[in-house]
Amino acid sequence: MFAYILEAMSNWFEVSERTRREAYLAQSSDIVQLEQRIRSLETNGYSQ
């Protein structure tokens, strides 16, 4: 039961983080800015 709760919480955090990153990338005004944001996320380990 405890393992199930941990797994559910882990999945929730992963989905939440993915949604946050996608929203950040979607705010790009052009392809150059999108590429810069992607590069920034890759460089900073997705911890923005």
C-alpha cells in the first residue's frame, strides 16, 4: 500500500513538472526563443 502511494505521488510530480516545462516552452514567441529555452532547460537540468 505504501509503495502504491509513493508511486502515485511520483507520477503526479512528474506530470506536474512536465506540464510546467511545456507551458514555459509554449510561451516562446518564435523558433529561436524556443530553441534557447530548450537549451536552457537541458543545461540547467530542468530545474528552472
